[in-house]
Amino acid sequence: MATSNNDFKVKKGLQVAEGGTFGAPVSVGSPTGPDHATTKNYVDSIILVTGPAGNYIVSVTPPATPVDGDAWFNSEAGSMFVYYDSFWIEVSGAAGESGILPTIELSFDSLLASGNRYFVDTSIPRTLTLPADPIIGDEIKIFDATGLCGTNNIAILNNSLKINGILDSALLDIDGVEASFTYTGLTYGWKLS
């Protein structure tokens, strides 16, 4: 199989082998399994794959001069981050935590659904409403994707449930804010952190 230094997308059946790591060259061996011929043809045909370019850094501290698309694995916390719009956005939890929440871009007022990460356009003020029927452990993450939340606030309507033990809505008003809502039950409601 021919090898070259190209960016490529991972396709079913393609695995990193022989101790490949982020931040260093990775060797791709011949695929095995029922789809090995299809995967091998896919890998062999890679010439110039387009898509987001980026560096993959493993360290305790984030890189000093990142560009959009760079990935940083915090080797102390065991968490992965991607640099986007001047912020490091966590894309995985610490080792042992559940998987990544799906990402949704919002540029309008919306009823939120549990189990999502919302990147909110704050070029104008936004009003978001928490779900009415959450179950314990439901999680929602909200990110100020344009960094203007200090001027154009995000109002979080409680939908008749408590937030941090108070029957009231919340207001996100700090530029670049990242907020997590985890549902704890009727007594305390949504825990905002």
C-alpha cells in the first residue's frame, strides 16, 4: 500500500495501529476484516482530501497560538478540545465519561432538547427555553459562539422548572460564556454550572 503525508478521513474498518499517537506520524497498516478490500481501496486512492486542517497537540497546557480546527488533548485531565472562533471547545469529557453531545448551531430563539450542545449566534439577543419534561441526568450545553453575549444576552426560560433550586429563568451575559445545565430532579431542578 502506498503511503503519503495527506490529511484523510477515517472510514469504517480503518484503525490506527503500531502505537500511532497525536502529534506524531501515524502508520496505517493494511486493513483486515470483511470490508478490508473496500477500505484499502479508499486509503490507496487518497490524493488530496479537502476539509479542516489542524494540528493535534498533546500537553497539559493549550497551545499558545492556535488556529480554528486545531485539536488539543489535555494529557492531565484526559479531555479533548477543538479551537473554534477564539475559544477552546471541549469535545469529550474526562476518561470514563459518556460520549460527546451532538452539536447544533442556533441563530434563532428556540426550545432546547436534552442531550445537545448549542452554539448560539449572539449577534442579537436570544431567548432559549429549557425542555418541559426532562429526566434526571439530562444535560444541555450552551456556548456563546460569536462572543457577544455581554451585549446581546441569552435568556434561558425555565419552562416552569427550577434552575439552581429557584423557580426563575437564567440570563447568560458574559462574552464567550459556556454554560451547562444538568437536570437533578424537581427539588433543585436544572443545575447551572
